[in-house]
Amino acid sequence: MNLALDLRPKNLESFIGQEHLLGKDKPLRLIIESKNIPHMIFFGPPGVGKTSLAKIIARELDVPFLSHNATNFKLDALKKDLSSFELGLFKPLVFIDEIHRLNITQQEFLLPLLENNEIHLLAASTQNPYFALSAALRSRSLLFELKPLSSKNIESILENALLQQDAKFANLEGIKHWIAEHANADARFALNLLEVAINMKEHASVESLQEITSNMLGVREDNVHYDLISALIKSIRGSDIDASIYYLSRIINAGENPEFIARRLVILASEDVGNANPNALNLANSTMQAVSKIGYPEARIILSQCVIYLASSPKSNTAYKAIDLALSDTKKDSTPVPLHIRTNPINYKYPHNFGGYVKQNYHNGKHYVSLSNIGFEKTLQDWLSSIKNNSIEQKSKKNK
């Protein structure tokens, strides 16, 4: 018996939760009912119905369902699967679970299939696709966030299971309520606990379930991919070393992929440390490369070194603010490049002939970068001020 598999919902009517997407006249329900299905990626915590929803959609479309898991994904296997549908009337629905684990080459292989509508792609991820997937893959898909199930949702799922199993034992209501409150919004986990209780028969009790799960629930208290990662990033940004290591340990204990943690540290090194300590990006990038080759358990030490370094470093978000300001300003900017700095320039002044700096018109004059007085960024600011004040051009003006 496997309740989580046996009781997987077969249609939208039996699907519990995600009312914001599947309720009456809600967007995803309307899309499914139209049977005109775009490529879609479902993301959210474990056990909220991502795989079940994909199977329901395949059943609604009445098309072949090809299921792959990115943890052991092989391009040759997918190519072989697709070859049998080349002359078919129906496009297969390709479901890829844990799609965030696909490497760039594998993601790029999917692009022409999506572009040419050779398949229906449905995918599931426990990670935010804006961090885990390429922009090209995201732009060809609709993204839907599945939210954690409420305790009421979990109780309804358990009630259905008990009815189908015709299970009866002492304190049934108390056990059902306890599981719903302690399943951390994960229907699969809740059904697995209920299955344990059913197998224990007359020995089932809240106390026995507490004992069994004592080492499991602490790991599942928070949504690792959202709250814990957010807490780690904010602790590093706030230069709290101890909090940073605390949240890193929580994330590692929850079984998070070390490469995912390292990628977030690389982003933080540039976004929140930046040129206040340029070496932060080097260390974070080295960390990402190292943990991909080393893996756990030793990867914990490499991640710890990087987190301590980043939390201890001076902070600056100058790079982040500057590029976003410039991107916003230049979205509709088609101003011609000044003649003197084009490929074949006219009257260009070579800065090396003027002591390393010469004032000339490079762009519209708008100010995007505000260097701080923190860390190495202050050194950069002082150097820029120095060359501007001591350039040959500036000295000649002072001598007049």
C-alpha cells in the first residue's frame, strides 16, 4: 500500500488546494478547461500537487504522458521517447520533475521543441524558476506558483484517505488533526504518516507518531527554498555572522543541494558586497565550482568559509542599483553614439595621452553610479577623483 500514490487525484474535482489557481473562473482552471495548453512550469514546496496536476492535465488532453525526473535525466532517453511520435497526430505531454536540476545544455535542448510546439511541456520545481532556470526557458513558459496547503486542506485529504481505506482505530480524529497540523503543508508527507498509523492499527497514537517523526519535523519546519534561503541572504547582508551560519546549517540539515546554495552566494557577492570587496565574487564563484565537484559532507565546510567571508565583508549595492537604473533609462533610448567614440572615431582624445583621463562627451551625461565610501569602493572613488583632478587637461586649466 502506498497511500500517496494510490490516492493521487484523477481530476480537477478531486484535487484539493490551490484555489487561487483552480477555483471557479480562476486562470489555470480556465486554461485546462479550454484544452489549449501552453508550456507551463509549476513551482512550490513539496507535496502541494505539482505532479498530480500535470497528470490531470494529460488526462484532460487525452495525450501520451512522458514523465522524466531531472535528477537522472538523459537527453538520449527523451530523444528516443519523442522519435515514436514524429508522425503521430498528437503531441506528447513531457513532464519534467525537479526541472531546476537540468544543466544549461539540457535546458537549451528543450528550447526548439517548445518553439516549434513539438511537445507540451509541463514541469515542476521546488525552487523559484527566476533563480533556477534560464531566461530563455522561462520566457517560453507560463509560471504558476503552487502555495503550501492549509491544515484544512490536509485534513480533507486525510479524510478522503480514511474513507477509502475504511480505516478505524482509537483516537482517529486526534491523530488526523495532529498529522494535519504537523505535516508542514505537505500532502505526501501527511499521507505517509497516516499510512504508518493505519499499519500500527490499535497501537496508533499521537505519541507514537511524535516519536517516529521527532527527527523529521525539525528539518521540515520552514520552506527551505523560500524562508530559510531568504533568512540566510538577509543575515549575510546584515553582517550577522552567527545568524548566517545558523541558517546555513538549517538549510544543509534540510538536504538542500549545495550547488543551489552556492549559486545564491554568487549572486549575493555581487549584489550586496560588490566592489566594496571585489574578492567576494571570486571566492563565491570558487565555492560554486568546488561544491559541484566535492559534494556533501565536505561541501559544508566550503560553504561555511564562503558565508563567513561574505557576512564579514564590507557591503555595497552600487552595482545592483546602477545597472537597474541604467536599464530602466535605456529601454527606449536610441540616441546615436557620439562620433568621436564610434568604430571609426572623429576627434577622439586618447586618455593615455592625457595622464589617464580626459573629459569628453561619452553619453548623455546622466549619472548612474554613486560609489560609496565603504571598503575598496572608497579606493575606487578616491582614484577617480585623483585622475580627474590631476589630468594633463585639468593641470593646463589651472596654469592659465
